[in-house]
Amino acid sequence: MVKDFISLADFTGDEILGFLDLADKLKKMVKDGAPHPLLHGKTLALIFEKPSLRTRLTFQIGMYQLGGKTVLIDDILGRRESVSDMARNLERWVDGIMARTFRHEHVVEMAHCVRVPVINALTDLLHPCQILADVQALREHKGHDLGSLKVAFVGDGNNVFNSWANFARRVPINLTLVCPPGYEADPVITAAPSARRRASSPSRTMSRRACAGPTSCTPTCGRAWARRTRRPRARRFSCPTRSTQS
């Protein structure tokens, strides 16, 4: 049994679908007003190196609805004390650790150092919690037959797409990355073999044309890069370029 939630690559397709089924059940209980204090008396430490609105509030509210509590830590890992020292201290006081940090290796190191569960709420490499939330919304609006969907991710091959790729290698779904040359996904992520991969292999397509792909896809995902990016970068994503697929 996997103790931590660091990467979707650590789980089988059936396990990931099990997470989603449980999330659907808990969401219905909230809607129905049914108490579900599954984490009564438990405390989750929330470490934020990066500022956050949605991640912070949803984890706090989620723990509250489950009967638990949270403690906030706004600090840079490894600045005042080593990551391992901080993690070993935290495990004496809390029942779990959630980290939204820059360096992915810091979350991995914490998970190796402690006995309590560690949750990756975002690193520069992966963002698995976001994908579970996205897929839960897809199932609510498009049904549970994910293999019939064509999902387009418009943006560069960043941490969010890396986690989408991990998901697509375990649960059958048609995934397309739409981006100009030079913004492709990390080939280590997209081509990595999975020891726990499902027997049924999903289809995955890569497109290198910013205006090609989404027209033939039902749901379209994207990253919040447009409002923060500079004009030269924005032009790269809006201008047609040569399209290739693999």
C-alpha cells in the first residue's frame, strides 16, 4: 500500500479510479448534509512555499468537513533547517503533511523521512491533486467512460500536463498536448514505463500547433499562463506553426 500521494505514477488505474469514486461519495455527503468525520482528531500540516488561494482553502475546508484540523506553515523548505529535520519534527505533532513547494525532490525527501502520509499539492514537476479534481469534474459532466473522451491540454508541457500524462498512462483516455515547438512535455515523463500500468493502454497524442487540436476534442484544459506571460511568449502560443503528431 502506498503511504504518500506524490505522483499518480505511484498508483494503478484501479486505485486512481477508487480515489475518484470515494471523492464522489464524500461530495454527495456534503451536499446532503450528512456528517462524515472520518478524520476526527487528526491534524494536517499545510506547507506553502508558493502563495495559494484555491489549494489552501480547499485543503482547510476539506479537513474541517472531515472532522480534522490544519496548521499553516508559510516557509521555504531547507532555508532555516534541513528538509529532513523539519519533516521529522512535524511528524511528532501532526498526522499528515501537505506541501506546495518549488523543488519536487523536497517533497520526495519528506516522504522518505517520515512515517506519516505526505501529499504533493504542487511542485515544479507534478500537480497530481489538480488532475484528480479535473477528472472528477469531467466524470460529473461527461460520464465515467473516460476512454470515449478526447482531452486537449493547451499550454506548455509543465507540471500540470506531466500529471495529466501520468494519469493517461494508467486510465484509458485520449490526451493531446497542444503547444508550439520548444514547449513540449518532458520526454522522461511521457515515455516513462509504469510497473503498475493497467493492461489496457490509453491513446496519447502530441500536437505542436497552438491552434490545432482542441477543435476535435470535447473537454479542453489549460494552464493560467496567459494572464502572466510576456507578449513574445503569448505570440508563440497564438501563431500557427508546423504540426506534428506522435
